Amino acid sequence: MSILLNKDTTFIVQGITGREAVNLTKECLDYGSKVVGGVTPGRKGREVHGVPVFDTVEQAVENHGSQIDGSIVTVPPGFTKDAVIEAIDNGIKLIVVVTERIPRGDVAEMVEFANMHDARIIGPNCLGLIVPEVCKMGGIGGPAKDAAKSYSPGVVGVMSRSGGMTTEISSSLTAAGLGVSTAVSIGGDAIIGSSYAELMPYFEADEETRAIVIYTEPGGRMEAQLADWQAENNSRLPIVAFMAGKFMDDESMKGMTFGHAGTIVEGKEDSATEKIKRLESAGITVVERIDEIPDAVKERIGA
Amino acid sequence: MIFYEYEARKIVELAGIPVTKYGFCQTPEEARKIAEEIGGPTVIKSQVLTGGRMKAGGVKFADTPDEAAQHAEDILKLEINGHMPVGVLVDPKAEVKQEYYASVVWDGTAKKPLMLFSDMGGIDIEQVAEEHPDHVGRGHISNLLPVGDYEAKQVIAATGVTGSQLNRATPILAKLARLFRENDMILAEINPLAELTDGTFVALDAHMEMESEAEGRQKKLLRKELGIAEDDNRDPYVPSEFEKNVKEIDAADHRGVIQGKDHGFEGNLGLVIGAGGGSLTLTDAVRSQGGKPANYSEIGGNPSVAKACGLAKEVLKKDGVEKIAVMMSIVSNTRVDIVARGVIKACLELGKDPGETIAIFRIPGAWEDEGNKILDHYGVEYCDRSVSLWDAAGRAVAKIQEQN
């Protein structure tokens, strides 16, 4: 099966008339997703690949006649917070934020608002999520025919801080005959709507999913949070992790990306080396090479 | 954006937090004048964006204005960790009874700002947290609701501070939390926050860092209040020619994004790679297999031929670069044929044979068949998704090692 999406999931695209959004809408429609409307203020009455455009989310919901499940938000950074809150305020429970370069304060505000309304945000700075052969919400995997090459239905849940690597890893799982249950590009920002640990309960509840693969990078303490979750929850799902950016641990690279902001909160867990140690101590398999992922999964699930 | 101490103090002051009557200047003469106005012992502090000022001799005490001028002259000439100061701060020497620590940082897990307070100020807070955890108070604030003074009070009281000290410190921490949110900071720290012998509290040193994504909406503070120039980007190191040129090429065309870094790299294999995660994975893969990357780069968002060509050219022009490896994780937006055309054009324009110069081309995905035709024509070795990022990197490394 899947997490967060199914064959009946309906969603809109906020910012639908933008260049990238037009492409993304076509990709999703071609994949079979139910895109039931789009919003761009001032563009009511137009159509994008047959999808009606509205001025407000409220109008889109009214036109649809019942609750809409999700929204892909792809509007400029300065407008994103308002767009996300507009969607949530109109009863939408799953928001994929594609936009990059949104200040942390805005992201944190959206997330806090979403939490108050039992809504979930994926992203920002992500490509969305995909359930192979069922539904694609976002640019993940690209055009439908390309997405079909990389994603076949299967047993592995994928979560990745990099959109491109979500597809790279899923493609190798597909080639290995394991396939993907749901792949989520969770976003590459310091603060994101849904971390690995926050999505684990969904995968845990999905019978089809038998293992998890995560792609991870230095910075932040999301991996530590996942390690803690794994240690505390006695999950049935084995996790295989790949850590990119190990070269950043070199002395010469220090300070290029690591600020000293937040070191007390993030502790010394920021470096690749520390994160790998931490994941491994929680029973998570950390592979050295990207191409070792499929075999590591097979070994963990006895396939 | 990281702020100099004199700017951080100004930010604190604008938020209504008491500071000493300090002055910023760039000549010994001005330093003398400020010291005269202060009319007592002073501290002269180097204004550099690096730590370890005290150890390096960048902080000196003066009893007279003449001495202040002399110290300013010395400090203005003193390079610290490769940084020249932009000026000095002249501060009255404070009569300190006790030093405290106050800061606000992001907690990415809770997705909320976190207030921190300690009654053991003046030293590294990480060390305090490790050795005296009961002397560090913490508390999250909401992103939506206004920050209440009581929230700051709770954090301070948790360290055991009470009495008038609690009542004086409370509004300072609350104001710090508000300025953190309002000014889009990622770090707002006062260390030490000093209780003077007369019982008043002042911020004796401050560290502030603003999120770069928010600079556009903080223009009033940056330009008007602090007078920071638009092009003052405060890189942690001096950007190389390569980095500057790539940045320029990127800015000249809105289609797609290219980035290039070579600080800390000095190998012979040029990397024309992408996207974000792919670049990190590939750089590791090259190094782990004994390769020496000449640079780091990122291609993404479907750049034009000119942009891909520009990046490849800059990489090829770097000293010591013998070959380039063109590799990306599977692309869905960026077009394979466009990158192929760009990198081949770069080779030809520099009078190099693409088949010899490009060690490997591994970009599977959108428009790959069209891309492969072009690569075939120029005799460039390419591979599809069946060759992993690890193996593609390995092939490039093997080729360059063969040659040497």
C-alpha cells in the first residue's frame, strides 16, 4: 500500500500558472494523480492542462464540492507562508512545499499552525512524494514516463533530504526487484515539516512496507531523532541509511557550512562521523557506498 | 549574515537591552576621543569575524586616552586568524559583579526557537552545559504567539537565580527572544551579560547572526540602522577566482543553477556534478576511491547550454586540472542533452578533445537518448543508470590514474 497518498487522493497546486508548476501539473496528471484545481490570485477562469484555476483556495474547494486532501505549494518564498496557512485554513491536511529559500521563522510558523490543525507539511525545498503506479504529488521522479523507470511498487519506504537522490535510490531498489512502497523527498532545509522520525509511524502502520531507506547529510539532528525513535519504539522495520557529504568532516571544510549557531542544541551530532555512529548504535545499517543499499535491504529483510 | 560585535551591540540596543556607552572607530585618533568622552579606564576590542580575539592580543585595557589610542593603533594592524579588523570598539571598563549568559537559537527538532540562560557567563556555554547542566535553563518559544516575559522568567529561575537579579534579567532575555524572531536571527547571544557592582545589567558582548534567506526583508535594519552595504556579503574566507567566476556566470542567466567551490580542494580531477545530494555523494565517492577532486560543484534546475559550458570551462581552467568528470544523480528536470552540449562546447572552446578531456559522463534521465547521441559523436565515454554513482566516480578516478 502506501503512506499519506492513495488512488483517491485529491490535491490542488498553489501557484499553478508558474513555469515549473505548469510542468509539474502535467507530470502529476500524466501519472494518474487527481489534480482538482489550481490557485493563482488574479487568474481565475483559466485552465492549466485542463485543471481549473481559481483566485483562492476557498473557491477551489467550493468548486470541487467536498474536502480536498492536499496541496502542492510552489509560490515565491515571500508568499509561501500565507499560501500554506490559506490551504490549512480551508481544511487541507497534506501540504507539499516545493519552494526554496524560505526563512526558518516562516517555516516554523507554518509548522506550528499545521500542528494546531492536524495537518502535515512535507518540505519545504522538496520534490514531494510518490506511491509507484498510484499517485505522484510533486515533481518527484519527473515526467510520468521517467518516473515509471525509477519507481516500481514494492516493499521499501524511502525518505531523503535530497530530491534527486530519492529517485536515484528508488531506481536502484526498483532495479534490484525490491520496489518502493512510498518515497518521500522530505526537503533539505534546516527546519522541515516532516522529519524521518515523524514519518516513521506512517510506514510502521503500512503493511506493505517491510524496510526503510534513508538518505542523509551532515547538519542538524534529525538523524539523532530517528535513532532515538528507533531505540524507543522497537519498530518492526529495519532501516538502511546512506550518509553523503563525509568530506565535510575534513578540517579544511569546517566553517564553510557549519555555523556555531545552535551547537548547544544540535550538540556535536552535526558531523557525518558522529551521525553514522549514532545511527549504527540504534541498530540502523549504514552503508558506505550508495550502490550497497539494495543488498543491505535484502539482507535485513531476509529476501 | 554574521555581525561584528559593534553591530550586534547596536541590534541589542535597538531592542531596548541596556549596553555600555561604547564607541566604534577606525583610527587611533577617534579611539582617543571616545576614551576621553568615556573618561575612565577603557577596553579596546578588535572588530573581526573570528573567535580567539583575547588570546591573539585583539583585546587590550587602557587607563588613559593616550594608551587607548596606542592600543587602537596596534590592534588595527593586527591580523587574527587571517582576518584584518574593520575597526575597534572602545568600551568603558565595567565593574562586574557577576557574569551571566543569555541566548536564543533554533531547535530544529522542536521547530521552535530555544531560549538559553546561565548564571555562569563569560565562558563557553557548551562547556557549562556539559559540566554544570543544572546551571543552564532552557525554554522554547512559540512562532505564532507573542513571547511572554514569564517564559523568560521560567528559564532564568530554572538556574536558581532569584531576587532582583531575576527581575532585572527577565526583560533582557524576553527582549532577546523577541529580537531573534523579529529580525530573523539564527543566533542571538549575549555573553557575558554582566551584573555591574551597582546592580544594573548590561550586555558586555554580543554575537548575532541573521539568516541569509531573510536579508531581503530586513533591509531597514541592515541598511538603515546598521549601514551595511548591499555587497558586503562577509564570506568566511576570500572567494577564489573560480568561485567568483562561477557565481558571475550563474547570476547572468536565470535558467537553472550552478555553484562552484574550491576552497580546500586542490586535485587534478575537475568535477562538473549535481544536483545537491548527488554532488555530496559523488565527491565522497571520488575521494574514497583515491581520486583528488579539484573542486566541488552543483548543477541543478535545468541550466542553459551557456551555463553548463561556463561551469565546465571554469573547472577546466583551474590549475592542475587534467580531466573532468561530468556526473549527476538521475535527473528529471535538468536535461541530459543540454549538459552534454555545454560540457563538449567548453572542451572545444578551450581547444581540448572532449573524448580525452571528459573522463566520464554519467547523467541518466530526461532527454538521455538525445544526450548520448551527442556524446557518441565526440567519442565521450558515458553510462546510464545501471552504473552507480560510486562506479561512475571510480571509472573517472581510474582513468586519471592510468594517465599518470
